[in-house]
Amino acid sequence: MIEVRSSSDPAPNPLRVCAFESRRGDDMRSLIERQGGVATIAPSMREIALDENPQAFAFAEDLLQDRFSVVVFLTGVGARGLLEVLETRYPRDILFAALAKTTLIVRGPKPAAVLREWHLKFDHQVREPNTWRELLELLDTQVPIAGKRIAIQEYGQPNPELYAGLRERQAEVTAVPVYRWDLPEDTGPLQAAIRSTIAGEFDVLMWTSSFQLTSVLTVAESLGLQAEWRTAARHCVIASIGPTATEHLVAEGLTPDLEPTHPKMGHLVREAMEQGAALLTKKRAAR
């Protein structure tokens, strides 16, 4: 059953927010409620570990042979997952020693925190909003990669724009997948959220990942409700955590009304709750 809770001391007309967060759904609900909103959490995706991962072991073999100049960690959970896989064959200290010989780059604060736990010093951290564009900008200004071999720890799905950009810069790219994204095992809450959106029961739709939209559209299509859901979604305030999610939303005709000053969940919720009522009034007046 879809989970809906309200703040213990709600505003006179609290914003009704639907968020599609999965792994941090409880945190998202708490943030929304602390801001006086009514939270509906509809998990939209899950991370599936790759049980057989020859690409990860091929990466390790090349790493131990000093064949990489640059290694990029895109996510914290992916970094941990990669180590967990590799430790089934190689001692941790040997892997860390090999990584320390390379130029280590982290995309944002989460992989940075993991490397600090490992006592591995990273050389560069991609600036906000931590997209593939900022990664390429960092490489252009601080890490020449022409003719060098670079390993990219993937997250969920490949990033063709990033790989094309790296190859344009004459780098040899090795993608290292750790997990993939799929629909949640129980799509019941997501189906209920789609129907509730169509029924006009939400004021704000909140997105923290581009794949969340892929999941919603897939499930809506399976219900024969995709067109109706798209129409209803455009009547809500659409809040996107950052450029990657925004690009996907725009491509699907759902231009966000709000993107926070920093691409973090706390900023997204706070700014959406601060601005949501005014944005909703403006949006409905324009209909």
C-alpha cells in the first residue's frame, strides 16, 4: 500500500508532494514532513548487483599491471560495490596500492567519503553539479588524458555522452559496471502514485534521478495511462535535483519548475517547499 504521512503540525494548506526516491525514501519523507508537507513516497527503482562481472575483474587485472593513468569513481555505492566484488579474488591492500599509483577522481561528495574511509587520497573532485560535463571540464583544465587509459566506475547505466567526450579527447576508455537499475520488485506504490497524479492528488512531483522518470513512464505505459499521467504531471510543480534529471525531464516534455541551488536532497526539498505554493499558483493561473 502506498505510504502517505503528514507533518504533526501541518500548514493550513500543506503541499502534497510525491517523491520517487527508493534507497533514501525514509530520509526524503522525513525532510518533506519537517518542512510541513504531506509526503507520498513511491519507490521507482532498485539497484541490482551484477552477479557475474568479468569487466570488473578485467579492470582489476589491468589495474594491478599499472595500465591505467586515471580512475574515476562516479558514486559511493558503486565504489563500495566494486571493492566488494574485487575482494573475492584480490587482497584489499594490493588493490589500494594499485589505485594509489593512478590519478584518482571522484564525481562528488559520496565517492569522496568512501575513498577517505579507505585512506586513499584522491587527486580531484568534480565541482557541482557533478555531471559528466563538469567531469570533462575538470579533465580539460587539470588532467590531460590524450593517449591515456582511463577507467570509469559506472552507475546504473552507461553514459554515452561522457564516453564520447573522453574519446574525442583521445583517451582510451574502460567502463567498469558494478550494478544496473531496474524497476522495484513491488510496483504497487508506483502504480498508485501514477493514478493519484492523474486524479490531481499531488501538488509537487520530486525527482532525484533521471532513471526515476524512466520507471514511471514504463509503469504508466504498462497501465495504459502514460498520456494521462503526462498531462496531469504538467499541472504539478516539477522539482528536479539537478541537470542530469532535468535533461531527461525536458526531453520528455516535463520541464522542471525548480532546480535547487545545490544538487542535494535537503536543498531540493527545502527550496521546493519554500517556493512550491507560489509556483503552483502561477502554473495553475497560466492554464
